[in-house]
Amino acid sequence: MAQQVYLAVDLGAESGRVIAGLWNGKTVRLEEVHRFPNEPVHLADSLRWDVLHLWAEIQNGLALAAKKYKNSIISIGADTWGVDFVLLNRDREMLGQPFHYRDGRTNGILEKAFRKVPRSEIFAQTGLQFMQINTLFQLLALKRATPRLLDQAEDLLFMPDFVHWALCGSRVAEFTIASTSQCLSPLTHDWARGMLKKFGLPTRIFPKIILPGAALGPLRPSVAKHTGLNHVNIVAPPSHDTASAVAGVPTANTGKSNWAYLSSGTWSLMGVEVNKASLSRRTQELNLTNEGGLDGTYRLLKNIMGLWLVQQCKRSFDAHGRNYEYAQLAKLAAKSPALRSLVDPDDPRFLNPPDMPRAIQDFCRETRQPVPKTQGELVRCAYESLALKYRQVLGWLEELTGKRIEVVHIVGGGSKSEILNQFTADACQRPVLAGPVEATAMGNLLVQVRSNGELSSLAEIRAVVRESSRVTTYQPGQPGPWEAAAERFARLSHG
């Protein structure tokens, strides 16, 4: 067959990319067309996303793709991080620059929300873990601070839905991204309207929900003219980046619960793929979440603070003139004492501290542990603490599913971290299969391929991923030191 080209717009918390998937009927080969930074902007005592910059860079990437691949391009689909959103008024004008989920306006909002609707009722209605960054709590904070802005809103578009609107004019919510909001019912697959009304939130702003793989329409004529793309369709992939990443896990065990995924990046999202949401009291106690996946599956998972700890340590080191590459930091960590100091990565102090090394040191000081001082000690503390958190979550997943997890698949940018992959295998005492790095893009692109009639199932998508990518296996080492460290970690952890 003639080569077909599909384009993925993949926006992460640090950078965005336009990636081409070159499909030959059996495998997909990825080519990065354009990469650009995604830096939050401080504006009037708030933290915002610069979506106009992102949209301009997306168009630049599409123009480059048009020049390179010409008429071979079939479709475009976008995936991004969850929870954040853009508001449009009835004239389809943006209402302000969208807030960043790390903005401080949601501090303390959970307690205020629970006074209006009990925690247990919110969980029963949405099945989501409680994090102040969730869309529901962002909306409640917006309602408290700027109610007239919310009154003017006609459409709420999550970040990938906003990109699709900019591309083709669609005003819908793709299921997997909507499921991150804590506004969606996992039982009805529709908005939890009764709960939203109890909070006094306007239900009119929540758009129609569509499933991943849905065709959204042709490219806007103005965008086609600006980029040089013609006769290209817009297709909604699993628009939450983790949903696309899980679709891109190279497992041969689709339909079984004996494997776990770990989408590793700024955030770590660790979970299992199940056929229905887990709404038990124990799931709520453990603060696990149920997010939508491809083909009616659910991702029973835990959000973990992830490589944000290491990224922010590096940022602090750089600011103080001690510039290191991540590979150099990993070498320094490897030479530092093992399992000496541990932190709970999900402690709220690590969400957006002014100085991450100091936050780690303060935690260790308060919990009467040796205080890490060198760059290597700080980064090793972060890596080992993440591995122990993964072990803890693995135990919870096995408890909830009643099945032993035999292997952990690590995908995403974090799968390149050899030291963290090995620590994870050691801590979890399970083989770790690392890769592909580009699981998110692969999942996005191969769902577009399937939408075009080239593939028929999730199992077929994953078979293509296995044929198209490289996976590295890490075997677990001696369990003893990690068993003792896990007991210490359990006492430090918030759960």
C-alpha cells in the first residue's frame, strides 16, 4: 500500500510537539516534525497557560508537515494533559487565558467543597481521586473568585478539545479527557448533572461527549490555507495523553489484569486496565481514580507526583549555577548512599514549591531522617521515593483487582530513566518492561489509523506497537534492602 501519514499534536506540561506517524500497513514509524516549549505564564498573581502561543506553534508544525508529506496526510488528532480547560462565550470568544492546574487558587478548596457535597457522594458520582487540581475544584474556585466570568461561559473545552475546535470548529468533549474532570459519571458516561447542580455550576457549559476515534470534521478552510494542508480530517484520539499512552502499551495481554502500566513523565500514572469502574469504599479510601480508556475500558490508577521532583531539583540547581544534564544527575544519584532518606512524593508541599531541594530537605528534617545535601543525594531520594510509591500502589491495585500483577510496563519519557526503571523493578520485585518512549504518540496515531479502517481492535493496535518499537527489560535485584525501606516509607506516606 502507499504510505499514509497521520499527525499527532501532543502537548505536555513542558513542551509540545507535532509528530508524524508513517503507516505502511504493518508498522508505524514516528518522525518529530516540530517541537516547542510550553512554559506557564505568571499573570496578575496567577499562573496561566499561553494557549495562543501553543496554537501558533501547532500551526507552524502543521505547515512543516504539509511541506514534507504533502497529500499523504490523512488526519490530525490532539492529546494533552488533563483537567485544565478553556472557556468560550456565546460568540465563541475565549474568556481569559486558561489557568494552570498548579495555580494556587484551589488551595483549601476541597474542604469547602465537602461542606456542600460530601466526599463520599462526589466519589460515588464520579469515581475520581480527590486532587485540588481536578476540573470540578477549579470550577468551584472560579465560581468563588470570578462568578461573572462563569456566567458568560457558553462552552467548556478541555485542552485537546480546544485544539480540535481551533482546527475544525468542533465543540465536544472526548470521553477520556472528560473523565479526568471529576464532573463525569462512570456509570452513565454522561456529566454528573445532579452533583454539578448541587454545587451551583452551570451544566450548559459541558459539551456533548464523543468517543475516541470519532471523526470531528474537516480542517477549517482558514487553517488549511494558512498551513498548506488540504482535505485533511480531524479525528479525536484518546485525547488524555495517558489514555493514548495506555493504548500504546506493547502488551500481548489485552483484556487481562495481570499487568500494570506506568506512564512516566512529569506525572507518574500507575494503574491497570479494567472493564468497569471500581467504585468501592476501599477504592475511595486509597484515593485511586477511574479514568476512561479506549473501547469502553477504564484506567484504575493513581496519580503520583512523578519526575516533577527531579525536574524541579534540576531547575533549582540550574538557578544556582550548578548546571547538570539529567544523565549527569542520574550518575551522581547512583554514587550516593542507598535508601538513606525518603519522602512521600504526593505530599502537598511538593505540588509547586518555590524550591524543591529545600522542600525535600524540610520533609526529611521533620520526619527525623538524614537530610540530603548534595545534588546526588537529593535526586537519589526522589528516585527511590518514587520507586517505593510505585510498590505501594502496585499492592493497592492487586488488592482491588484480586489478581497478582506479573509485570510493569513503563512508557513515556520517564522510560528512558535507567536508574528509576531499575529501582522500580527492585522495589516492586517485578520485571519492568520499559518503552516505548513515544507510547502516547503511538496510541494517538494508531487510533487514527484504526478510524481510517486500517486496524480493527485494541489488541491489533498493541501488536503494531510491539512490531514498531524497542522495549528494554529490567529484572529485579535483591529484595532485602527494599523490603525494609518499604516499611519506613509506609510510615511516611499519606496514602
